[in-house]
Amino acid sequence: MMKAAYTALFLIGTTALWSCGHAQREVAIPVEDTIPVTLLSLRQLDADEIIEATGVFTTDDETVLGFKNGGVIQQIYVKEGDPVRKGQRLASVQATEIDTRAGQVNVGLEKAERDYQRAQKLYRDSVATLEQLQNARSAWELAKRDVDAVQYNQQQLHIISPVSGFVLARLANQGQVVGPGTPVLQVNGAGMHSWMLKVGVSDSQWAKIQKGDAAEIETDALPGQKLQAIVSKKLEAMDPQSGTFTIYLDLKTPPSGKLATGVFGKSRISVGKAANNTSPQASWELPYEALVDADGNQAYVFVTRDGKRATKQAVKLGSIGQQSVMVLSGLENIDGVIVAGSPYLTEGSLIRVKP
């Protein structure tokens, strides 16, 4: 009887202890923390925005020419505005120094050849060693390479036109001493290759304009014509002389009239409107802090639809600026993107939006 009573008391105590411990463990389960974040309200860039920019016409084969080795200019055979043919000699530099060098290397080659022939005879007679024969042959090979190099430099005493076109500028004069690569002439193949308008825009305009955007160009040189063009290139650095960013607009079709390099033109660039598409493309501008897991033109951002939980959203990137990046798709029907606190977030994280 007493044994049964003790057994009952033991079971009751064990059950009570288990219940207390279980209850204690339930209370200790941590509650997920909310992460404070900053939300950037999205504003889709005006897809119908028109940016007006002015510039000058040029061609895609405009080239600045100079001498490979420099020296004293002996003769410049063309003037500004002269037509030129591909392969035509445009300028020459004095050959005194290079001719003297050619004489030296030719004498050196003759000596090296004699030494090599003598070493061959001595080696056959077992007077010279194999190493001496090999050294003589190496000296002869080096002398031949020196002659080849001088002969090549003798061919570079002249500036030869790479295109058929016109001389745009004469940047040096006869008798002037120029260094290797110093600009002497500027030429282009006007009328032979594609025309483009080179315009300058501000940094904010540069960030909005995308490669492939459509543009319309007018110039007084072709009155009444509206030339259709496309944004073909955006330079990634500011022009230190003008303080603007350079954009190149390629003409889609040749103009029905004559153009010249340097002719002034006015352009109207349709932001977000592709040249082969009549419907404008949406875009948004985001700071770099908003991006996570970026790879090429693909990236992710964290957004929130209810202000309580974070959602990872895939986006497609466009042009990249110094402080921000353009997003071309993925943010449709989304009001805000998380720009501070995103490194601590995962899919579904609880968030608290800071004011």
C-alpha cells in the first residue's frame, strides 16, 4: 500500500517537472527581430522625355596621323581641305638619322657574317668549340634583326593616307621637330563612311540616355530635312575642355545632300524610346546601395509590398553612372525599394521602415 502511494507521488512529481520545463522552453523561443530599413520611393523616369543637345558632324573614320619615330618634317604635301586618296603620301620626315643608322647596322651585319663563317671553319678543324660557333651564329642572327628593324623604320618616314577623303586639319609645318606620334594631319573619309553627330550633355542627361535611343537631327546645311539617328556610343568620362559628357548619334540613313566635318547640328533625343520601337521603355534610377547579387546586367533588390516584410526582386540593369544605375525592368507596380539595411535581409525578413 505504501509502495503504491510512493509510486503515485513519483509520477505526479515527474509530470509536474516535465510540464514546468516544457513551459519554460516554450517561453524561451526567440521572436524574430524586425530590421530597420530605409525605403526609396520609386518614380519612373519620363519615357516620353526629350533631351535637346547640339554638336558637330563627324565620321566614324576620322583619324589623326603622325610619324612613328619623329624627327624634322621635310615636306607636307597637302593643305587643309585637300582631297586625298587611300595610300597617298601626305608628309615626310628627314631621313638623315635613319639612313646613318641603316649604314651602321649593315656594317655590323657584314662583320657578324664574317665571324660566323670563320667560326664554322675553325669548328670543322676542331679549333673552335661548339659554344663559340653557337655564339657567332647568335650574333649574326641579331645583326639581321637589327637590319630588319631599321628597314621597317625607313618605311615609316612618310605619312600615308589610310582612307580616301579630305584633310580636316594641318597640325604641323615644314621644318618643325616632332616626336613619335605627334599629330601632324587630321583626315577623314567624308562621304565614304557613316556620318554621326557628336553632342555634349550634362551628367544627369547622360544617366538617362541609353544606347539605342532614337534621335532626330536638324542642320542648316540640309534645310528642311529631319535626319533619323540612334544613340550609338556614350563616353564614360567627362570632356575636360567642355565639362560635358559626349554622346554619339549615328545617322540611320545617308543624308540627301552633302555634309562636312564640323557642320553644326541640333538633336532631339527620345529618352527610353528605342530606334526600332515606337513604344517607349520604362526605366528607373537607383543608387548602388540598393543592389544585391549583381551579375552583368542582372541584379536583385529588396522591395516591400506591405511595409512589413522584405521581398527579393530580380531586375534588369541598363547604363551605369558614377553614383547610380538605370533599371530597365523588374520594378513595375512597385512603389519603393529598400536602400539601407538590405545587406541584413533575406526573403521574407520582418522590417521596420524608418521615416
